Amino acid sequence: MVDALNFENSPEKEITIKQLVVADLVLVSKSENLSVVQSEILKETLQKINPLAEIDFFKLDKWSNIQLDSVIKKHRAEYDFACFSGSHGDISSRTLRLNQPLKKEEFIHWISYTLDIYKNDIYRTKGILCFENESYEYILQGVGGSFEIVEGEKFVKSETSVIVFIGKKIPVIQFN
């Protein structure tokens, strides 16, 4: 949740930005007194931080209409998170492309180690993975030092794996 009145001057701005980077839904509170122009400027600022998040401005009387269950399982037509190009302050992204099928156990060991080492710098990790001897692509999602890999619904169309790291001062990351 973002406080529209205090976002720019908040003493907790850094943690708010970290939360925005990983959010699927951003609820903007205290927006009743913002003009249309001010609301649009704030929305553009938030979209630069996280272009994939849904951003909703709520007034006090609309809070009961929030449907968090609908946010939990978002379906995207394409894996557009690999196109993250925005940045805010020292928030940046790095994309790692691997042009051959991965050995699953080796990759899991590597990603676990990498995300643990850089857990203070990498806020979010997303990816589409191609593993050796697997018919379906796999989806990688991570926050901080934690991650999960789940089988996707699409058949492998390419042997390329794409991983996006979003965070602060992300080092150049290489697999093997």
C-alpha cells in the first residue's frame, strides 16, 4: 500500500520501493485530495518502479471491494516480466539469457547459492527456464533469497532460458 500524501517524503521510502518492485497489486491510499493530474503523475511514478503491477487508487468507502483472491493467481498471455526496462533511483534489472537446455539439479544448486549470496541486492527474480529432457518450460519466481520453480503450461518452444534479476546494485551474474 502506498500513501499518496507521503510517498515522496516518507522516511520508509526505500522499503516502500522494495515492496513496490515485487508487488502484483499496488493500492494507493489517501488519494481523495489529489487532482487528476497529481494522480496520473503518481501512477506514472509507480509504473516506472514496477511496470507490471496493477495500480488502484482507493477512497475510504471502496476498501471493502478489494478482491485479493483475484490477485494471487494472475494469468498473463505472455511472460512480459522479461521485458522489465524501468528503473527508479538505484533499482535496476539484469537479464541473463542461457542458449542451451539447463541441467535441472545443477541450475537449482546455482540459483539457490546465487540468490543467497545476493539476497540483500536482488529483490525479485523471474524467469522462463528450459531444462534438459523436459517437455514443458518452467517458471522461476523469487523474492530476496527465496525462490520457487514450477512447471509451466506451455511446451518448450525454445532452448533458451531467460532470467531477470531486479534489485539494487546487481552484479554481473553468470551461470557456470
